[in-house]
Amino acid sequence: MDECCAPGPPSGYDREFDDRFARRLARGYRRDGLTASAQLILDFAASVGLEGASVLEIGGGIGDIQLEALKRGAAHTTNVELSSAYEPEAARLLDEAGLRNRATRMLGVDVAGEPEAIEPADIVVLHRVVCCYPDYRRLLGAAAGRGRRALVFSHPGNSLWTRIGSRAINAVYTLTGNPYRSFAHDPAAMESVLVGHGLAPRYRERSGPWHVVGAVRT
């Protein structure tokens, strides 16, 4: 399951999201640019206004969305990540683009547990992340509290087949001793968390299994 895996303790991220995984993502980005779902995320951010904006991405991996946001005029980006395996590839991509001085990468911060450790930003991004976290209310609530103007996130839907697939993958994880789990949270319930934190969903698009929801501060 390349794009959605559930975290255990922070140390487990390096096992699941290892150097090989990070290199593969970086190769794909260099070759093809953003994935279709990531492009939808960026399109929403651009519609809100990237020029001079600060962008916080929670679980941004190699930082491809952040790189494209910087190229479109964002003033600064911050990435919060739990796997150290992404860092070498992320640094190389920033250096190749000449953008390292406009990006901050924070390692080992669980946003849901310590949101105060992260400075607020104009736009908050969570791509292929909420399906990785068991307590979506805490995660989205903490993320919403960091967003001054907008938040955009993606999720894999909650259809019967998605739920069956999630259970099947989790069964394999259990059999192999992998602590990671995937989650198919209720989309309406996730949006209600944003509404409860002063954000109004205004953007809903889909690419394959990924649903993208963008919300603006009211």
C-alpha cells in the first residue's frame, strides 16, 4: 500500500517508509512531476493564493507539493515528518531547485499530540495522511488550529470496497507483525471537524481513489 499506511510509534516510520521508498518517490517526481492527487492539492492552494504565503504540510514526505508551492510563489514551507528516511531525498530535491533557504523540515513531531510545537501557516496540507492516523478528530483538529486561511486534505473514501480493502491490508500487517494500520474514516465526520474549527469546505475533487477536500477560514 504505497500511499496510505497507518503509523505506530515514531520509530516504526523508518521501517515502513524506508530509504528505498523515498528514493522511488523522488524518482517518480523528477520524471513525472506531481501525482494527479497531489496536483489537486496544489490547485486548491493556488486558488486560495500562494504568492507570499506560508505553507505547512503534515507528513509531506519528500516535499514535492512544497517544492511546487515555492515555485508558484509561496514565501516559505514547513514540513512535519515522522520518518527520517525522507530527509536525504528531500534535501537533494531542495538543493536541485535552489530552494533550501525557503523550506523548514521538522522531524519527530506528532502534530496531533503537540500542535503548539508548530508555527501556524496560511495554508495547511495533509496529503495521504488522515488515512494513516487512528484519531482523525485530534489530527484534523490540531491541523485546523494551525491554518490561518485554509486547509486541504486527501482521503481514500469510505466505500464498502475501501473498507474491505483496508481490513484485508490490516490483516496482512497483523500476520507479518507490522504495527501499521490503514483507516477508512467517515468523510462527513472528517469535514465536520473542520467546520467545528472555523473552516468551511469549498473544494471537493477526486483522482482515482483519492478524494481531496479544501476548506477556507470563515
